Amino acid sequence: KNQVEQSPQSLIILEGKNCTLQCNYTVSPFSNLRWYKQDTGRGPVSLTIMTFSENTKSNGRYTATLDADTKQSSLHITASQLSDSASYICVVSLFNNNDMRFGAGTRLTVKP
Amino acid sequence: GAGVSQSPRYKVAKRGQDVALRCDPISGHVSLFWYQQALGQGPEFLTYFQNEAQLDKSGLPSDRFFAERPEGSVSTLKIQRTQQEDSAVYLCASSPREGDYGYTFGSGTRLTVV
């Protein structure tokens, strides 16, 4: 069973709109949580990284939140652009940092 | 180089054929990882190197999979007697040192076994 669950599986929004992607995890012991953007045919690129003591982290139009008590994270994208169309993957690392567990990703499509 | 380079970008193999996938990590990066990504799924861990030492190979699905990094830089993932279920994208990632957050992924090699 995947220890990192993401929702929705896919999402279509209009350009300029905001959206929020969800990530629930059961990984333990937890070290940090990252959100990656993966364009089609490319490797994942890091957007944000948060340790268990951080609640929020921003990177431009991307804002990630983390609730380590409920083991939930979200990625909020504001004023979406066509170039935001990609898969967004939630990755949770165990304490040794070298053991990363990936979610299946949310496929976001931004339409004009 | 500026990023993690993987070759070939695409590989089509006949079932039963052996393949070798190459990863050139960022120069000086100590840690190197291989992942397998099935269509529509997140990457699954295969194996991890710290310099030339293979510290974790628990994710390799069978003894047909073999990885090496003899000089602590370039790594090769070899799959023997390929099967259709081996079809996936194989991603390589590197980081400057053990436990560092700064992982950089390559673009992957898409392997199709026919």
C-alpha cells in the first residue's frame, strides 16, 4: 500500500484560477516533505521542502502547507498559468533522508 | 555538467534482451539514486549509492536488475533478460551529500520492452 496518497488524481482548471492539491501520508518516522513538479518526459523538479517543524513554505505562486499532526500537506497554486500544466508529486522522506516515498501525483491541466 | 544526464532517452528492447542505462550525476555529488516510474505512478526506489558504495539495493525487483557506480561518479543500471513488466521510465537522481535535501533528477530513460 502506498504510504503517500494524493488527491485529486487529475484536475483541470482555467488559466488564472487558483487550485489546491492534497497529500496525506503515513510514513514514519518523518523527516521532511517535498513537492515536486514533473513535466511530461522530464524528471521531477523540487518546488518546496518542509521539515516537520515548518507549517508553510512559499515559492513564487506555489505555497505548501504541512500539518505534521494530521500528516497532511497541501500545495496551493495561485493565478495559474498554462505552464503549470504538469504532474505534482508529494514526496515524504524518512529520518535518514535517503529513503523517499513518492505519491502517484496529481495531473494538473491548465486551459486557456 | 549542469544537471543529471541520462542516456539513452528512449530504449526499445525485445523481450529477453539485456539493456544498460547510464546516469551521469552532477559533478561532485556523493549520493546517487535510481528510481523506476511506471506510467501514471510516482517513482519507486530501486537502489542508492554513496560514492562507489551501494548502500541500499532493497528496491531492485529481481536479480535481473543490477546497478554499479565503480568510480563514484557515473552509474549504470543493467537489466538482464528484459520482460514486458520492466517497461517504465528509469530516473536517476543525485545530491551533494548524504541526507542533503538538494536532490536533482535526470530526465529519465523510457524503456519499452516488446
